[in-house]
Amino acid sequence: MSTTTPIPRSFQLNAALSDLQQGLTSQRIWWSLGWQDIRLRYRRSQLGPFWITLSTAIMIYSMGILYSKLFKIDLATYYPYLATGIITWTFISSIIIEANDAFVENAAFIRQTCLPFSIYILRLLTRNFIILLHNFLPVLPILIYFKVAPSAVGILYFIFGLGLFLSIGYSFGLLLAMLGSRFRDMKPIVASLVQVCFLITPILWQHSMLSPRLQAWTNWNPFYQLIQLLRAPLLGQIPSTLTLSYCLGLAAIGFALMIVLLARCRHRIAFWV
Amino acid sequence: MSKILLSQVTLDFPIYGANTRSLKKSLVSLVTGGTIAQENHITFVRALENICLELSSGDTVGLIGHNGAGKSTLLRVLSKIYTPSIGKVKIKGRISSLLDLNLGIDLESTGYENIVLSGLLRGLSRKDIEVRKKTIAEFSELGDYLAMPIRTYSQGMQLRLAFSIATSFSPEILLLDEVMGVGDAPFMEKSKQRMSELVAESDIVVFSSHSNDLIRKFCKKALWLEKGHVKAFGLVDEVLAAYDTLKNHG
């Protein structure tokens, strides 16, 4: 007697948008979870989170000397370039790799409560942001010693760049988290790609060392543009229009893809983890 | 006023990683000359089928049925964790589900830290949590241990804390999955007492258990699930009687 109206489960835009909105407004939850990750990682160690700082410092200081000789670049130019490049790369690559596990790691939460899924990405971003702040410490002496300072405008660009970067990380992070929980092969694939990207992206070497043809190709490398977005203002430069428009485009694509996929798959994630 | 309305809810559970089976299947079809990999190789289990249920304020329902009858799955549908494949779920009221006592319990953090985190996960502000901290500490009787990491606790102490945290928040809709029998005898008594209070405070209670005594104690109605279907739904004594008769025969 009652009419059966099976609800089409294929596309739920409202559910996806409210997930994003609720996630952003539960800042107390993801902020504390992110901090908890940091605290726990170093609970019983003496140096605590400064192990992150120390290992970054060792890497930057030792590589800087060697590679500036190898590439015959003046230390005053190369040291700040390498240091800022390495910390931004660490930030970007760990977000990408960890994003694949964002839902799988939180399976216990996902199966027992109905918290918005975007919370787990925000937790991951929080954690990596705190690590980035730690990593700034060994870079500061280099910037001060070689008198490299971002201008006032540069600082504004950096803050803008960081915001833009975080929204790119947020959208692609959610995308990867969904794919990574459904297809468990994603993480090893992404991890090995990221490793290759470290070598083909101007981090250890400089963009200007390439032939014009290769330079043009490298401009399409998203990692290069993402790093430039954060590195250029730190080095007292202003990110090029190309970098800014590339990153804005990346954010737009990321959000579009993420919202479509979230609308299609949100209700299935609980089965995937 | 809280309300739960399920209309014709069916839930198909996709099973991933059952690869050995699908591999065997495709090998077999290779030998017999059939088409390979025509399907996506995802096995589905129908966990709930055509469930209709209407609960309103004052309803306390015991879920009964064999292992794998769909009790926990139904609780997860009510908690909005699983979205049904077909059908509608309408829920009005603040839900608290005690499906797993250990939710958000982190072994490396101290007892106090866990109280704060669990409170945040349940949507409380830090102020609310401060207020509750004392009650939780008193109820758990863990004293100074609360300043120690949970990994130093015994199993029983861990459960005590988890129970004390989980039951300190009074919801409108309470969903429970076999959480009784915590700790030693005196604490068990105390936890039963706390459960009764919690059930009395809540508008709607859905409680899954294998213990008929507990179901009788806490629930006025009972829902009997079998293989994902509703076998019977009605007053607790009638449904339990029917359930027991069938169990004794079978």
C-alpha cells in the first residue's frame, strides 16, 4: 500500500557539502587530534618533537655544503634555497603520502561514530603544519646569517601561499584518502611517485640550470609550482604570476574533483575502511 | 521529542579483498570457457532487508537475534555510520552510541587526556568537559592513576575508565551494543546502576544484547532480527517468549 521510493544513492551533494562544513567547524576536534599525534609520536623521548627539527637540520646543513660545491653555486645563494626547498618539500610530500591512509588509520572512529570525514584530513593537515613550524627552526639561522629576508609584501604572499597550499592539500588530501581507502594499492604507488618527484623537481638543483625547453616542461610540474608558492616569498622574492595562477587552478580542480567524489562515495567510505 | 523512522531499509555490505574467491571463480570460468571478470568481483552480503521501524520518545527496545543477525549493523544504521542501500532513515534527536567503549581511548595518553579527548569527540566544549572531569574521576575510582598513561592500566581499569567516560554524557537517543559486565563485581553492580540511570534519562534506547535478563530489565519492547529480517517486534515478554521457544526447539 505504501509506495516504495528507493533513494538514489549515487550523488549526494548536500551530504558532501555539510560534511565539509561540519568538519571545518569542529576545529576543537581536529586541532586536538592533530596535537595528540605530535605529542604521542615523541611521548617518551627526551628531545620530543625537536627530533623533527634536528633531523631536518642535519640533512640541510650537510647537504648544503656538499651540493653547493657540486653545483658550484655560492653558499650564500644555495644554502637558503636548499633549506627553504627541503622544508616545503617535506611538508608537501608527507601530506600527500599520509593522505592515502587518512581514513584507514581512523577506521576505529569511522566505524563507531558519525564524525564528518573531512575531520581526518584536517587532523592530518594540523599535524603536518605543526611539523612545518618545527622545521622552520633550523632554517631561520641560515636566513639570518645570509641576510635573506622576506619583504613585507613577501610575508603577505607567504601567508596567502600557505592558505592556498593548505586548501590544495585539503582537497587533494580528501581525494587521496577516498581512493586510498578503496584501493589499497594507492599508497605504495603514490609513495614511489613522490620519491621520483623529489628528484625531478628543482629542490636540490635550480630551475635556471635547465635548458629553456626543459624549463618550460618543468613549469608544468605541480610540485615545482607548489614549492615555489611557499619558497619564493621566504627567499625574498614574489611568486610569479604563472605560479599563482597554476596553484589557483590546481585548487579549483582539486575542489571540483573532491566534491564530486565525496558526493558519490561519502556513504560508502564506512564500508571501505 | 526524539524520533526514529526507518522505512524499508535494506543494507548491502560490500566485501572487498575476497580475492582468493574471485580468483578461483575466474579460474573456474576459464576452464569451463565462460567469460572472465564480467562482474566487478565485489561480493555483497545483505545485512539488513526491508526493515521498517518507528520509535518515538519513551521507547526502549531490546535487539535480539543470533550472531550475524544484523543487530550491530542496525545499530550502525541508526548511528548514521552506515547509509542503507535502499530505504529511508529519519532520525530526530541527539544520538549517542556506545558501540565500542574504547572509542577514542588512546593507550599512550593519560586518563585525564582521554577524558578530554572523548568529550571533544562527543561534541562537548572544554568547559563542559572540565565540569564532568570530576564526576568521571569519582565514578571510575581510579584516583591518581588518571594522571598515568592508560597503557599502565590493567584490562579491568581500562574498561572502568572507558565505561565511566562513555556513560557520563546523557543523550536523547541511546544506542548500546553489549556493554555490560565491566570490571569486578562491585563495579559491575555500579555500572548496571549507571546504565539504568542512563536509560531513564534518554528518550529512546536501542540496546543489543544476548542476555534476556538485561533486555527485560532495560527494555519495554523487543525487536527480533533473523538474517537481516525483522522476525518479530512487540512487547518484550512476548517476543522473548517466542524467541526462546524457537531456540529450544531448534
